[in-house]
Amino acid sequence: MPEVSGWIASYAMGSIGHRAALGLEAELVTEGPYAISRNPGYVGDLLLMIGYVVLTDSRLAAIVAAVGAIWFILAPFAEEPWLETQYGEAYRRYKECHPRFLGVVSDVDR
């Protein structure tokens, strides 16, 4: 599981490019892993932490992963206002038909 989840996170970051990953001006990416989730990198990171906790069976790893999970779950809420300002109506339409993490994907605007 850690290998797959690490690949998911890396693929997501590679899909948006280094400029967008650094928060610099770039095009809105809605293809690849971003067609499934608005935050596929965070999904991959969360899965990676879960896998590490399961593999290590460590209470300390579970505590660290829980803190990390809180960060990765809350981060999109802080990022979304900036994304709406950066990409405007295109992001609002994207947000309406793509789940924040995982879930049912709408066919709106596809």
C-alpha cells in the first residue's frame, strides 16, 4: 500500500507541474488524477500514512500520522479561497463536479 499511495501523491504533483505545486501562477489542471479528486496528492499522502501506521504497528507512528492527517484534511479548506481567486469561475465549476477528496464524481461539465 505505501508504494501505491506514494505513487498517487507523486503522480498528482507531477500532473500539476512545479509552478502550480509551489503556488505560482499556472493553468488549472482538471485532467489525470485531478479528474477524480480535487486533492489527489493529499489523498495519496493520507493513504501513505495509513499504510505506514499499519506496517509499523507503532503508537508513535499513529500519533504522528493523526497530526499529519489533520493537516492534510484541513489544508484544502485554506487553499480553496485562493484557488477561487486565482482561477475564478473555472475553478468554481470544477469544484461543483469534483469531490474534495474521494467520492461520487458528477458528469456536469464533462
